[in-house]
Amino acid sequence: MTLFDLTGRRALITGASMGIGYALARGLAAAGATVVLNARDARRLEAAAAALREQGANVETSVFDVTDGAGVRAAVDQMETEGRAIDILVNNAGMQHRGPLEDFPEEAFDRLMKTNVYSAFFVGQAVARHMIGRGRGKILNIASVQTALARPGIAPYTATKGAVANLTKGMATDWAKYGLNCNAIAPGYFETPLNAALVADPAFSEWLAKRTPQGRWGRVEELVGAAVFLASDASSFVNGHTLFVDGGITASL
């Protein structure tokens, strides 16, 4: 269907060397986009790019630290100067740090904020400045089920993902008038490297199966449809929305 066709568009995905970022890059490429993988680790990034190219994807890479505002601006401006305009941005880079709130280290809280929130602001702003000039663009921020719900031991992470959802609303409010669509995807519990410790815990997996109406962990491939929808013309009048892809966990008690 032409509404979902991304042929001729370039998508920058942060934190794309593994997990959700890699899966979304593969999905957007399958829909026709040229994907630009971003991460800090050049070797891991090239390995991911090579794997996607073997699958027939059009892949580029851009190595920069999403928590470094000046570095982000320089990298994005360079891509634009080289004629590699970014039509779609997926702000996926993120991290987790677990621990009791009363003893949570200040440096860990600061690192969470920089990686999960500052990065979306830095990259979003740098990319949007060019999108605004063209009068079009798609920004997808990766939120979380913790945007709406909390669990013990991850209060600071929950705070960052709440901030991502509200930053998304702010982006839409400021930039929709320039032709930009800014939305978020909030994954539930997915089997990813970030959740490896939880996946390996039989007690947690049993709890999750009972708590989630669909009764299982999500698979990263199940996020692709939402991403293609929000990156394509099919979502032309969707703005400031957070789409939960969580097996129904936020819909039930």
C-alpha cells in the first residue's frame, strides 16, 4: 500500500546496533527507507550495518554520542551538507539502571537523564531544524510502558520515560505547524538486551505472563508495524500521540 511506502526516504535511528533500534531499522528498510544506523561503538555499528546489507537493506552509518549536544549537531549538519537529508528520525537510544530509590546514585540518575531524555532533545532539535526548512518530517521517540506505569526499583527510569512522552507532545505542539509529525511508541516488555536479566528470571517471566493480557513477552519485530505507520504518510494527521505496544498491559488491572 502506497500510504505505508517509505521508498526514497532516509531514516536515522539512534542506538541502532542491537535490540529495538536494530529491529526498527530492519523494518523501516523493508518498507523502502534508506536507514542510517547510529551508535557510539563504531565496530558494533558496522557489524549491524553489514548484517542488514546482507538482507538487502540500503544502510548508512553515523557514529556519534547522542548525549553530546555539539557532537549531535555537527553529525546531523554534516549529513545534510552531504545531501543525506533525514526524513525520519527514530530517537531510540536509551539505558536502564535498577536500584532502590532511597539509595539511587546521583551519577546514575544523571546518566539516565542524559541518555534517555537529553538525547531525544539534542537529536530531535538538530534534525527538526532541517525538517522545518523542508516543511515535512517524521519524529518517533521511543517511550516505554513505564511512561504510564511504575515498578519497584526503576523510579528514575520511569521519570525519564514520562519525560519522553511529554517532550513528544511539546515537539508536536511547536513543530506541527511546520509540517512535522512527532509521536512516540511505548513498548511493553520485550525480549531485548536491556531486559536480559528479567527474561532470564523465571519468576519475573511467570509474573509478566499473568500480568499481560496476551500472556507473554513481546518480540521486537512486533514494533515494526507501529514504526512504519508513524513514519509514513498513513499517519499524516497523527501528532503528539504515544502509541502503546504492550500486549494490553496498560489496559488491565
